[in-house]
Amino acid sequence: MSESREFCPRCGDAVPDRRDPLPGEPRGRDALLCDDCYFEDFDLVDAPDRIEVLVCSGCGAVRRGESWRDVGARDYTDVAVDEVAEALGVHVDAEDVEWGVEPEQVDENTVRMHCRFSGVVRGTLRSAEVMVPVKISRGTCDRCGRIAGGYYAGIVQVRADERELTPEERAEALSIAESYVADQEADGDREAFITEVKETDDGPNIKVSSNRLAQNVATRITEALGGSFESYPTLVTEDGDGNEVYRVTFAVRLPRYAAGEIIDPEDGDGPVLVASVSGRLQGVRLATGEAYTSDFEDANAPDADRLGTREDAAETTVVTVEDENAIQVLDPVTYEAKTVPNPSFVDADADTVLAFEHAGEVHLVPEA
């Protein structure tokens, strides 16, 4: 009785029975070889002779293919480890693979990567060691090149209607722009950057890398500080396909009045301390302490006289509380005792209050 067995197609030796390969496993001639013949040409690791890495000297981004990528590496050794990990290949038959790498810094631009691998192949533990030199070259990525060249596509101009911007408004507008652009960068948009911030007497001009970015910055500034914006495109060139390329200025106009201003609307009910200008103007009536809301959207602010700001108010002494409607205080300018309306925001037991004098009249102001 003859025995039916498989034989190695290279050396002719009999090989033990094997299970049928699973879907996706190799079915070619190598799968039929005996272990000795199989391991004669076997390489556990496929490694390149050398790896060259182009790193942007400005931002540390790494060139991969036709694009630049932010890798977030702490130093160039981290970059070398990542690049070697991308380039090395482990044999498809290997299971339970473990590997480690030990970098050797040769000089500023060269790192030798000593890599050790182990894995189980055909039930046998196999190991391999390879050394891959990594050459670090420095260049300039597209983004850093544009920044260095002063490139911009959109401008956000922040101004106020019929007044100067307050220092707080200037600072907040810039903070909004910088935070939004930083968030876009963090989300992987390498084309998002601020080229220049130019401070003028009227307000800041913020140059950014794209019209989309500029529009989103303008939107966020008006959402936070009120007001509105308009866009003014200017044709600057044509691209390689003949399409017109526009640079767009987004003119942000903050509301006519700012939070903290004291104004006197033309409605006969007395001065108002402005509290908010986002949407409709809101504040507090100084005579009564009642809430005030303008009938107009902030783009159509009410006509009012500007009397001053909260910073103009000074602490003064309460002489006597006459009744719930009147209180006597010292004029913060002349120190004369004057009777003024007693608004709801004044504590009945207060010894001092904040007072604001304008054109001989004294108005009490709520604490901040």
C-alpha cells in the first residue's frame, strides 16, 4: 500500500501534511516549500538602505510625497523613528511580531536607527536586526515660504461707528482672530495663518492667508462684540487656469456705543450705562436702575449724547437717604451736597456710592 505525501518542489524532500490556507494567505510555490528551503531566502524585515527626510527649518513639518505634514515631533530623532517605522516592512507570514528601535545620533543631520525584530513564522521564532541611516535635510515648506514672503488673501479691518475702539475691544478682536486661526492650525489646516497685524489709530488691520479665514474671523468678532461687516473684493491676478483671483477686505464696524459708556438717549428718560452692544443695545438707567433695551438693532443705534464712561465715575459720600426716590450725596467735583434720584442699585445702608458729574448734574453709577 503506497502512502500519498507532498514533496518540496525545490529539494524533493517530503513535507508534513498542512492545513489548507485560509482566505488571504499565500497559495503560491513558496507556500509548498519545506522549512529549510523556505528559510533559505526568507527575510523577516524589508528595510531600505537609507532614508532621507526633508524637514522644514521654520515649523518642523516633514515632507512626505508631494505634501508637508505637521508631525508634532519633539526633535529630529522622533522624526527619524516615525520615518523608519513607515518605511520598514515585516514579512506577511510573521505572527506575534515585536520590535524595538535604538537611535544613534551620529551628527546634527544623521541618525542611525538600530532596529530589532522578532516574530513567529511556521511555528518558529525568528529574529532580525537591521540598521537604517536616516539623513535629515532642511528646507522651507510652502506655508513658511508664504509667511516669509508676506502672502495674504484676506484682510479684516476692525473699526467702530463714529468713535474710537476701546483698548479692550482692540485686544479682544485680536484675541478672537488669533484663537480661531490657532484652532484651524491645530485641526490640521496648514494653510491657516496670520501674516501681519498692523495697528492703526482707527483700529487693527489683520492680514490672513485666505478669504474664507478672513470671513470667519470677521463673523466671530461681530458675534462677540456686536456690529456688522461688509466685504470688498479686489482683483489681484489670474491663476494658471485663467481664473480670477481676488483679495477681499472684510470691514468690521463695531456698534456706535461701547460697553461702559454713559449715554443719554433722546427719549427724555435720562442717562444709560451701556452694558452690552451685541444685538440690541442694553444697559441700566442711572436714574432708576431699570434695565434699558434699545428699540434698534446695533447697526442702527439710537441717537444719544455721549456723557462719559464708567471710569469717569468716582466714589463719593452719601449724606442722607431722603426716601426711596431721592438720596443726597456730595458732588464729586464741587463737594456740594446735592439731591439726586435714588436708583434701585444703591444699597440703602451704603455710606459711599459711585457718582458721575456731567454739565453740573450728578448721576449715580452701579458698581462694576
